[in-house]
Amino acid sequence: MKISILTIGDELLKGAIINTNAAFLGEMLLSRGWIPTMCVTVPDKLDDIARTMDFLLSHSDIVITSGGLGPTGDDVTCQAIAEYFKTPLTADEKTSKKLRQYLENGQTKCPPERLLRQAMIPQGAEAWDNPVGTAPGIWFKPQNVNKYICMLPGPPPEQRPMIVNCLLPHLSQMMKERSYSRLFRIACAAEAWIEEITTKILSDAPGIAPAYCATADQVRLFLSGSDEAILDAKAEEVKKFFGNRIIRSDCQSLAEEMVAVLRERGNMQLATAESCTGGMIAAAITDIPGSSAVFRGSIIAYSDEIKRDVLGVSSTVLSAYGSVSGQCVSSMVENLCVKLHTEAGIAVSGIAGPGGGTPEKPVGLVFVAVKLGQRVVVRQFNFPGNRDAVRRSTVAAALFELRSLLLDQ
């Protein structure tokens, strides 16, 4: 069965918010081996929703809508779907009871008539409870039409649990052919290279479909197919080829895996010294719950004076090699670990742009030094892209280099 996604909201089209719902929904469907046929975004207008439904239903069996189920006047998704299929709206008893309890308990300041309209769903539809908010999810099979509509509330904290706990199990029961999937997070590698290798691995398994999603620190590789034995065999080939580049399955990022390994090594202590990233590496680490057990702190040494006076980089090194050099970051990481009493350290310095580059040291030039015990590794990189891309690539490279040292121990 083919699935399409319809995200609804003027704020999405205006760029006021990023459409993270479509990304999460697509990833969750892909994790089960279901690749959406298409995704369309429309404003909060009845006519636009109806015209788009004409198009999507001609190309898919299931349309999943996101947004437009709230209590305000521009929340028209349910009304639009009901009118499109010429189906009356009726009050769902359980949702109505829940919303009245909200009113009685003073849990909302929303006017009663606006709040209670969220209990109105197409006749014959099934309402899915929303444990986080007030708008239910809605599963609707129109009469005399072999199509299905799933309506999800827009706020991510409400929508995501509903996708995992309601939508995916529902779809699993419907799909005639069971699909299996495997996910690999391959660290700091080019998507094109991963695709080339994966294509070779799957050359004799046409029933296994790959999909890729790249970020600064990893490429997520999804393998899906209906034959679990063949899928597992190909998954083993992927594991064997990419080896330690694959982030372990219980972690979602380089930072999370690195924190986990440091904790497993007896809460080995880590510190960072950052120039061009301005604290982004420390932020990535402290985003991880439990990182306080291993992360001691960071020194943001943006100026040469801080590198010299706080981190102890000698004036001779700075004048002879410059602050963007292997010699500088090596000194930074050595002195950092001494000053902050850590066994592990990361130091970075580079030219993120858009200005500041020279023919000898162009924009994108970055030096990374990592230290673990007595071992120090210094790497030079020339990252492409704008300032944000260079800085994000630097964070990923720094985490990857220290992770490599940890895994080699």
C-alpha cells in the first residue's frame, strides 16, 4: 500500500517553524520499510486541503495528515476531510468526556466551545487518545472508498508518541506483506561513498532496498525488505565492511556513544578547548544525559590571547605557526588536560569564514587535536561549505577522532 504525507499550516510555508514532523514521520515509516510516495505542505485553507487530497488519493492508498486539529479557527483539517468525503462530524464520546474534565479541573483557559470542537470527528472514524494534549488522532476509512486517512495533531510532543504507539502498529496490521528493516549510523563518511559500497553489497539481493539520510556526523543507512534472512545476511556484510565507523545500536550520535564509552571506562574525564566552534563541541556533549559524570568543562579560546594566557600556548608557536596550526592545537590539548585534570581532551582551531582566509590558510581549514592518556593525534581538514557547515563538520570530526582513540584502546 502506498502512503503519502500531507502537512498543514501557514507557519510551515512562511518558514516560521521547521517541518520536523515530516522528517520524523518519514524516518519512522522508513524504519519499518515503508517509503512515503510523496509529502506535500499546504496552508490552513479548506479548498487547498481538498485539492491536495484529490492529488494524493490518486497516487496513494493512505494519506497521513499533520496539523490543523487544534481549537483555533485556522484548525480546519478535520472539517476539510469530512467535507471532502461528504461525511458528517459527530462527537467522540471518550474525547468529549476527557475535554469536559479539562474544563472542570481548570486545566485549560480555552473557551468551552472551542475546546469541545476537537471531539468532533468524521462519522465512523476512530479517535486515538492524546495523553499529552487535547486533540485526538483520527483514523478514518471513508465509506465506499478503498482509501484510509490518518489525522495527527501538529505539536511534535503530541504527534510523535502517537506515531510510535498508534500509527505504526495500525499500519503493521494492515500491510499484507510484512517488511523488515535494519538501521546503521555510519560516522563521518561521505554519503556517495556509502551508497557506492552498499550498492555493491546488495547487487545480488534485489529485494533489499537501501535508503540514506546524511547529517554532519553520520549517514543513516536503512536496509529494508520482506525476506528477513536475506536482510540479516546483507546487514552482516555492511557491519563487516564499515566496522568501527558504525555507531553502536544503543546510541544515536557520536557524542552519545563517546559519553557511553567514557562512562564504561570508569567515568574517564574529558575536557574541550575550542576556537572556531565556540563551544559547540561542549554543547554536543552536554546535550547527552549523564555527561556530567565524564565531562569536566571547556575553555573557549577564541582569541590568541586566551590561547596564550589561559591555555599556555607559547608566543613562539603562535608567531611561528599561527593559531590555526597543528602545533597550536597540539599545545592546546596538552595544556588543557593538565589544567582541567582530565585523561581525555579535544582541541580545535580553524577558519570557519566567510572571511579570514588566505591562499596559505583558506576558509575551511581546521586542525583537530585529541588526547587520550599519553596519546595525542592531530588531524588537518579542509571542510567545504559555509560557516555553519564548517563548524558542524569540525564538531563531528573532533568527536570522531577521540572516539577512534577510545575504540582503539
